Amino acid sequence: MTKYIISIDLGGTNLRIGLFDQKIKLKDKLSLNTKRFASKWGLIQSIIDSIKLIIKKNKLSNDNISGVGVGLPGPTDYASGIVYFFPNIPGWRNVNLKKILTSKLNFKFYFENDANLMTLAEYKIGAAAGYKNGMGITLGTGVGGGVIINGELFRGSKFAAGEIGHLPINEKGPSCNCGGRACIEIYVGNQRILNKAKRVFKKEISLEDLSRFAARGNLKAVKIWRDVGERLGIALAGAVNLLNPDFIVVGGGVSRAGKILFDTLRRTVKKRAMIVQGNHVKIIKAKLGVDAGIIGAAILVKQRGAI
Amino acid sequence: MTKYIISIDLGGTNLRIGLFDQKIKLKDKLSLNTKRFASKWGLIQSIIDSIKLIIKKNKLSNDNISGVGVGLPGPTDYASGIVYFFPNIPGWRNVNLKKILTSKLNFKFYFENDANLMTLAEYKIGAAAGYKNGMGITLGTGVGGGVIINGELFRGSKFAAGEIGHLPINEKGPSCNCGGRACIEIYVGNQRILNKAKRVFKKEISLEDLSRFAARGNLKAVKIWRDVGERLGIALAGAVNLLNPDFIVVGGGVSRAGKILFDTLRRTVKKRAMIVQGNHVKIIKAKLGVDAGIIGAAILVKQRGAI
């Protein structure tokens, strides 16, 4: 019987579900708006319904499914499947998601941090394929990250490695949701950029428009993206000095700002990092887009030997 | 025939040579002041003379020596043994030290960064034994570091990983020797602490005295060490968020400042790092002292299978 993998990427904005074959080729996908669900239970039910739907829609039975990979947007014990909390989805605290899901659906479930899965996907079949050591970073509402060491995702001692968004770039500075101060996420998260754009342009302006203005040479828009690139570059220079990686792959919505952001980022890392590390590291634009999370979750299931 | 390992730890201040048995037990050691040597060649000759001396002094022959481990204080291609440069020893630039040494002495030479060797030593037989993931940091003229991942020293893609001293703690700030800005090393290196102490006490004061004053409750001295602990804690909080390590082992001269420094460091890391990572990491005082470098070099030789 042909075996398939189901992938789930749970984010603060969207819930994405993918169906993959054994070669990690995407066969089908669904997407729902997460914000529709007022409660934790509504969201969990919709995960279950979506899994059933994608199986039925593709005329498969449960026996065709070798495993379900789930990407999660917050601190979780990924071995036991217990979610500690989600910074951007209210109502989740110490939820045994693995137990809940397996009580409703007789599948093998595998859990991982969403930014780790993006990093894994870009490393295995995306923009960073072929390297050995590196980092992934996703720019969005929050700034997530993942670390690849000797060709493997490095999870840290308590599954919490890769929090590139929480490298501090100042001794003093605004408080961060994480409990720290002056984390890079505060300076380059979506909301901060939108607020800055609103102040500068004296009206609401989308990130897409801000990127378009910058591409056309609008100096105010260029300045906003350069500031983002410089600050991110300072944080990444520290990580580059610490890990001497081959690559940093940059994804997420903000990364679509394009050339101005990437040029500034590359220049700043080269200027601020040490010579050997700064000359060696490649800063690469992610290429798998919004599917990176579900692709990474499928790779996770395959790596765990479930197919 | 009984086999021994010779270890060399080349620092900006001292050249240390050790003789170890197969169980990494120190049998004999020598120490020379590095500053005596005006030229690169004088220093290299003294390394050669010291190796010959420690063999002769212990009534051994060259056949008893299974390998020579060398710890170096600056960017080096550790595979080829080519030194790029030493920040604190002038006159070394693109020196093929392996070639020079093997042309004079028929031994197998193994090279590694000195802070990496301290980390390896503390991890294998020192204060951090038994953990899995962590970092070592040495506080001295410079601030060096090393990274342990999954029980192994992590060298990075170009042998330059572990530069914890060059994590930036401010966007803007003083220029660092490394080419960057506002690196933690600038704020907590020996010279900075001594300069600060001189300004505060209006006379030259040694680090030992500054530690003694602090231990006795002198508020000015306490404040200086607290500042060091806080700033170091901010830099380490970032590294802890990124790597979610089990431990950070802190060594080097400044670490002897003791309780005030360590208390502040632990409190700051806990306050500034993310919950899971901050609660998990142990900040440990190194216990191998000035011998950590030569012990690490001996472990390196043993790991490479030369004994």
C-alpha cells in the first residue's frame, strides 16, 4: 500500500495541512485561518477535522498514513508532545497535545518547533542544501530560528535551541515578551516595522507597500529596511562568531523585502563579524516560502523512520 | 614502551608545557614567560627547546612520545597547522607552524584553539563533566570560548567557532580588535576592569586586590564586579537562547573574583534568558585552573588516536 505523510504547521495566523509522498513531494494542501478559533479546543478540533478531510479528499484510508508531523509555534517538550505555551496563540498552557490527538486519531504523531522545521526544510531540499553547519531565521510577527550542526537539526538540551530572535542587541532596551530585554525580535518583528512605517509615512502602510516603495527608491522606505538589515546583521554577527556556520537562510514574510534588506544584512554581518567567520558565511534567501513548515514536518516524520 | 603525550599551551603571557601519561595524568610541567621572546623565531625555538628539555628531564626518549598537542591563542587552520595571526602576540602572520615544528622534531603535532582546549578539558575531566551540551569561557586579557555539542567539541566550518568574547552587547559602542563593535570582550577584558578600578580608586590596583576588596564588602569594588557579571550575563543570555546548553563553565583569571561575580552572572542569565533555557543552564566555575590548556591539549592528542 502506498504510504503518505501528513504535515501540520500551526501558526499564529494560519493552520496549514499538507499531504506528502515518501519522496517529500507535496500531493495536496489545505490552509485555514487560525484566528477563527476562539478556544484551544476549537483549534484542536479543526486540526483533527483537517486531517480527516485531506485523507478523504485524496481517497485514502487511515492505513495509508505512516505518520503525522506537527510544527508548533512555542515552547514544547517535543519528546512528550506537551505544549508549555504559545506566545501568539492565547489559551495554551501545559497542553498534552500528543495525548489529545492520539486519543482521537490512531496515528504516530511527531512534534517540532515551527522555525526548526523551516530550517530543516531549507537545509534538506531548499536554499541551503549541501552545506554542513548553519542557521535558519524566519522573520514574521516573531523572529524564529533553527540551528543545523554537522548536518543535523540541533535541538538543544531541552528542545529550545535556535532562538535567534532572542539574541539581545543592547544592554538596555525595551522589554521582550520572552522576559528578556532588547532582543532582536523587538526591533525587526512585523509590528515594529509597521509602526515605524506609520510614523514615517503618517498613514497605515502594509509591508508589501513598504517593500514596493523601497524597490522604487523611496528614501524613507529604504531607510526603514536598512535599519532592519543593520540590526539583524548585528545580532547575526554574534551568532556567526559563536558558531562559524556555512550559511544563514532567511525566510518569512519580511524576507520578501528583497535586495535592500539582504544587501544591508550581508554588509553588516561582514563588517561586524570576525574575519574568518564573516568571510565564510553565506547569507541566503529562503526558497520554499510558506510551505517550508509543512515540508519540514514531512522530513521530520521521514527522519524518525515512520516511512 | 610506555607512551606519553606532550602538551603545549601558547598564550600571550605564558608558554606552558606538560607531560601526560595515557590516562591524562600530569607527570611534569614547565612554564616560560612568553614576553621574553622578541621575535616569532625566538618563541618557536623555545617551544622546541622546552619539548626536548621535558623529555630529557624525565629520562625519556623521543620514542616514548606518542604526540604533541598545541593550544594556540588566535585564528589558525587547525587541520593544516597554519596560524593566520595572534591578536596578542605580534609578528605572527600566515605561519605554517606545523611544517616548522615537524621539520625540527619528528613528532605528530595536533593543533587547537586554546579556549577550545580549556573547554574540552573542563568538559572531559573538570567542572563540566557529565553534561552533553555547553560552552566554556575564559576571562583574561581577551575573552575566549568553546562550544560542546552532543558531547564533542564543535569547531565550526572553518575552525573558528566558540568566540563568545565577540558577542556584541550593544548596537553602537567601542571598536573591538576583531573588527566588530561593542563585543563583550571590550567590556570585561582584564584591561578594561583595571582601567575602571584605577579611575574609581584613583590609583593602580591589581585584579587580586579588587577581588579582595569586593570580598570584604567594599562597595566600589563590588560595583565593578557586578557590572562585569551583568554585562557578561547579557551576552551569555543570548548564547543560552541560541543553544539551550546544559552548562557554561567559566574560567580564567577574572573568574577568581568569586562569589559576587558568579552570583551576578547567574542572576543576570536567569533574568535575561528565555524561561526554558534560563532555568536549565548551570553556570559553573572552572576547576582545572591554569593547567586546563595543557590538559585539553593532551585530551586532543588522545582523541585523535595518537595513543
